[in-house]
Amino acid sequence: MKKMRMAQVSRTEDMGPHMRRIILRGEELSDFPLGYESAHFKAVFPRPGQSKPKLGIFPGFKKWMRSYTVRDFNEQTKELTVDFAVNDHQGLATNWAKSAQVGDYLGVAGPGDAKYPNYHAGWHLLMADLTALPAAAAILEKLPKTAVGTAFIQVPTAEDKQSIAAPEGIDVYWLINDNLSRNALLEQLERLAWQDGSPAVFVAAESSQMKAISKHLKTKPGYSKEQTYTSGYWKA
């Protein structure tokens, strides 16, 4: 288990109807490693009736942990930015995030390794739903200014679109789709004009939809398993 740190909510910001940004601060974040934007960490939540989460390894500790993305870490202010998908389901993490107030405690375990396979690939293809929007946005902002490619990001409403500082050569398409049984990302992939060369690919969405996308990608010229990262962020 990676290092666990205690943090507190410094401020919150609603990024849209279905995304809440929470900025965490705390002395224990002073040695949080740099350059891990888009990597995951384990958020450790308080149990019912408790204000602070219990950190450490004990029977059943994983029940109170969920994977989230390092959206940003500010070295100067020691602030960790985390975006939570909210208002589309109930659960330990989303319920906490919806009601989080300044001063509330959250445990931070990690981070894990960054997953993007090749920032210097010939071209890039990113496909993400709402839950993977923070990771996709962080990757897009870390790509070289000369990067080219396409990003498809699915959100429930037009109000959920965000401003992302992607390179000029990356076409970012927002797919408005609140019907989660429809694989809108796969539909876009099937219509995409495929470029020459071997792309770096990032796909993160509902598990069965991600698997269908992955199957289609493997039929494409230039597909490389080593340059592809796929993950089912949740299950329908």
C-alpha cells in the first residue's frame, strides 16, 4: 500500500451539473510527488458518524477506499485538486463529495503510476466518459504542444463541458449523451478517419462499453497493445 496522508477540504467548485471539484490541503501533502496528474490515488472516506477517516491497513479497510484521479497538484500551495462525478448515482464517494464542506477530512493513499502509454506518439486518441473526464483532461494538458490527434469526451449534458488546455492539434469533441446504455464513444470511433502510423490510445469508460471499443481498436492499422491503455472505470 502506498503512503497514506490526511488532508482537508480547502474549497469546492461545481464544474457543471455532474462534476464537483474539491481542492485538498494539509501538512501531510507537503511531500506529495510531482508530475502525477492523470494518475489514480485511493481516496479514504470517513465512516458513518466519524469526521475523520481511519488511515492504515485493518480488517475491511478497502471498503472505505475508492480510486480517483490526480487532476492537479500545486507544488507551491500544496493543494491537490480532485474532480468527483456527482448527481448521476449514489455511493460512498459521490455522497461525500456532494456534501463536502471546507475543513472536512479525506485520506489520500498513493498516487499510483501514471497510465498514459506514450506522450510523444505520432498521434493520439483519447476516449472518456464522465468518470474518466478528469484523467483525460489531465493527459491532454500534459501532451506536447506539437501533439496531434482526437479526443472524444462523453458527458450527460452540454453544461458538463469543460475548458481544457489541449494542444491546438488535438480535436476535442464533446458527446452529449445521457443514455448510458448507448455506446456513443464506439459510434464515434467507427466513424473516425483513422490516421497513418501508430497512435497512443487512452480509453476509460463503463466496463462493457470499454471492451467493445477495445475489440474494435484491435482491427485498426497501426494498433499497438504497448501504446494502448484501456480501463473499465465502472460497471453498469
